[in-house]
Amino acid sequence: MSDVIFKSNKTAVMSEMDRMKNLALEAIGMEFTHNAVNNITQRGHVDTGRMRASQTHQVNLQDSEVIVGNTAEYAVHVELPGITRNWAGGNFMRDAMNNHQGDYERIAKTIMEGFG
């Protein structure tokens, strides 16, 4: 009679899944940043380039989310025109999210399929 030994790979599998999820979230954050910066440029909100350079993202792996923002103090005036100032062509971040949902989903799907 042969001995059968079972070994759990749960820890390694979960670790690799977290790694792939982090890669997917980081790639989505980078793509979002790229799209927001393109919106800033295309809408003519460029003087010094500071607002483009201030577009940021941060991955929160625990909550499976990407936090996006812009650290330029005047970015809120451009993103939300009419609320604080009347700057035309705002919503560069909202449009980067809404107009590219399919892209973000494809990025996540492509990376996570590599896990399987």
C-alpha cells in the first residue's frame, strides 16, 4: 500500500492571486492617469504642465480599489467648473473614468486571466 500525501498550496495560490490583483489595479491606475492627463491636454488646461504632473493614483489592495486624484490646488476648479470658478471643459477625471470603463475592465480581465 502506498502512502498518499496531500499538500496545501493555498498560501502560494492566494499570494499569487494578490500579486496579480495588485498588477491589475496598478495597470488600471496608470491607464486612468494617462487618460486624465490626455483630457487635461486636449481641453487646453496646460500652462506650465503642473496639473498634468500632479495627476496621481494609489492602489489599495486590501479594498481592491484604485484611488485617483490630482494634487494641484487648482485642479478642483478645473474638474468641477461652475462650482468654484467658471472654467470651461472640466471633468477631466470624471471623463477619464466614464469614457474608458471598457478599457479598465479589459486590463483587469487580461491580467487576471494570466492567473488561471
